[in-house]
Amino acid sequence: MPRSVNHVASRAKRKRILKLTRGYFGARKNVWTVAKNTWEKGLTYAFRDRRNKKRSFRALWIQRINAAARLEGMSYSQLMGALHKAGIEINRKVLADLAMNHAEAFKAIVQKVK
């Protein structure tokens, strides 16, 4: 009896991954094994960088808050300590947005905790 191989499914699987690797350089877009390895590695990078993105944004917010706080005569750590002591619960994302786009509101918060 002849060997039964599901060519339809295996070809569809290869076509799906080769379609996902369109636009890659050289053999990464059209050689099956290279394309598959590159695509899998890309998923690993995506997983890692979804977490790194959160770190990067937090660092950016801290830099922005620090720069704005120093214009008001405080350091970042002094400002965050004073906010905590005053019981003002505002996260760094919102605080950085206020520092960048609403300087008067940020100044009011700093005056409140001084």
C-alpha cells in the first residue's frame, strides 16, 4: 500500500510561514528552514520586547518627571517621597504627561507637596 502523506496541510503550513516572512532580507524570505528559524526567533524577540517596552517607558517617565521637578527646585526622589508622604496617589505616566504638556498643573502639584 502506498505511503500516505498529507501534502495539503504541510504545504499550507509552509506557505503560511513564508507569507509571514515576506519582506525579510535574502534567504530569510524564501528558503523554508531559514525562514522558519527567522520567524521563530522573531517571536522570541517580540515576547522579550513587550516586557522591555514597559521598562523603557517607565525610565522615560522618570527622566521627564526629574527634569520638570528640577525646574521647580526638587529632585525626582524628593518629589516622589513628598508625594507619598502627602498621600497623593498619582502614577508616573500621568505625572510625566503633566510635566510635558501641562506645566501649570505639574507646578501646582509640586507646590502642594512642598
